[in-house]
Amino acid sequence: MIARMTTNRSTERVMLAHGGGGELTGRLIEEHFLPKLSNPALSTLTDGAIVPINGTPVVFTTDSFVVTPLEFPGGDIGRLAVCGTVNDLAVMGAIPTALSLGIILEEGLPMDLLDRVIASIARSAQEADVPVVTGDTKVIERRGEGGMYINTAGVGGLHPGAHLDLARIVPGDVVLVSGTLADHGLTIMSVRAGIAFDSDLRSDAAPLNELVARLLECGADIKFLRDPTRGGLAGVLADISARANVSIEINEASVPITSTARHAAEMLGLDPLSVANEGKLVCVVAHDDASKALKILHAHRHGKQAAIIGRVTDASPPLVELRTRIGGRRIVQRPYGEELPRIC
């Protein structure tokens, strides 16, 4: 008789890596959440759900933010909360209209820090032109030096020009990014590690709803949008490949990464393709419309460094492949766990 190894669920525990947006996050959702909660809206596993209300499609999303430190170059937990939720709505093809704000405060949090974060939330909401219309506040006992956790939800109507669907992606389509990658995650990690660089490394956190609206209104055949947060560009491309059953080839020399970010990634031993971004988007567009979409991105303040980085192919089996600067090739995979804890 051959003994079989079995897993005792009663001894399993949640690990920090389960929250990293990689393979372990996928397993957590598929094995523990979906079996009990599955429904047509949830099972798409997109950045939000399209819910019909009185015959009108409404996009709904929610997100939680647990970043440390609470403030960092280029932003803070409040700006992340607003931009992250607005962007999740925008890449679903929605016109964001309202946000909720739930805050959990630890005893001991300095009031002046709380005031700065709330002011940042107000500025970011005004920048995005999406008001905070409801909220909730809780205070818990001290667990550290005094922290803060934020949950935001957002709603919006579906943009009439949005026809986003992974099933529409075909070989020949072009992959674009709206700007330099890895700035946010590397900023957080460098602050934690106490590392300084010759030039400023700042979070890219920004609301992208105006930029997305211009893309959807330009007449280009936009097939897919996603903001590459946890798991970074690698996670998004691996998800497209797996779910659309296509291969993607990207050119390393075309991927926009600043020299500072590249240097920081090398020092920290990180792959910039797997690092979180908070103010960038990945776009898949029909081949004939790629130049039109790129022009729209370049004309916007949040897309000036946009670039075409690759294309969809019919190579089999489906995978994501990177053509390196020296002419080699390597497979780009979704991160397994989490390289940077509490990055957003």
C-alpha cells in the first residue's frame, strides 16, 4: 500500500504571504472564500463587480489599506485609499461617483498624524472629483506604536465607451503601461530599510479616472485595463495569460523603469516587474489602435512616460515571456507570496 500525504486543515494557519497578491492569495480565495460565497458577480474576480440596479449597470468595489509606514515620500495611507479605490472603479470602465471611508485607529495614534491623513484624503478626493459620502470610525487597543487601517468602497456608473472583456483579447493585440513601474513599492521598502538614493524615489499614487475616461472616449478599441498593484506588472500579465488563454511577449528595453528604481530594486534584491504600483495602469488595445491610445496617454499628466511594452501572441502553452536586453528570454511568473509586506 502506498501512503498518501494529507493536509490537516485544523493545523493550517494564515501567513503574511497570503496577502501578497500572488499564488498564495489566489489559493486563499479559491479554496476558502469562493466555495462558500461564489456567485456570478464575485466569481469573475475582477477589481470590482458590475451590479444591475433597476436595469442600470453600477460598478461597486472595496479595498483595505494597511501600509506601514503611514506616511512616505509621495503619499500616505489616506491618499492610497482614495486613489486605490478610484482606480479600481476606473479600470472596470466605471465613472467613479462616491466613496465610503471606514477607519480603524489604534490607541496612541498622534492626533496631528490623524489630521494630516484626513487632510490628504480630502485633497485626493477633490483631485479625483469623487466625494467621500459616508463612513465609520472605530478605535482599538494599542498593538504597537499607534497605527491606522482604512477600508474604502466606491461606486460608479459604467462608462458608455467601456467594452472591457478578457475574452476579447486576441493574438496581435498590444500591451501598454501608462508610466514608470515599481516606484511605489520601492519607495515604501527604501523608507523601511532606511536607504537613501541620489535622486528622489517617490510613490506614484494618483487617481487615474480622468486618464481612463479619455482612453475610453478616444475611439481606440480598449480591451482590458488593470492597475498593477499587489503582484505588480508580472501579476497582471500572468493573470491575463491564464484567464484569456493567450501568451504575452514583452520587451525588457521597452518597460519604463527609472534608473533610481532599477538601482533600488537591485540593492533590495527585488524584481521591479513584481513590485506594487499605485498610479499606473496596464492596457491591452487592438493592434491598429495602439498608437492612438499611446498618444492619449502621453497627453495626460499621469501618462507622459507611457510606453508600448509588448504584444499578445498565439504561442503555446500560454505564458508570459520577457525578451531581455541582451537577447535572452525568461518566463515572467506571478509572485508566489509577498516580497513587500503591507505595501498598500
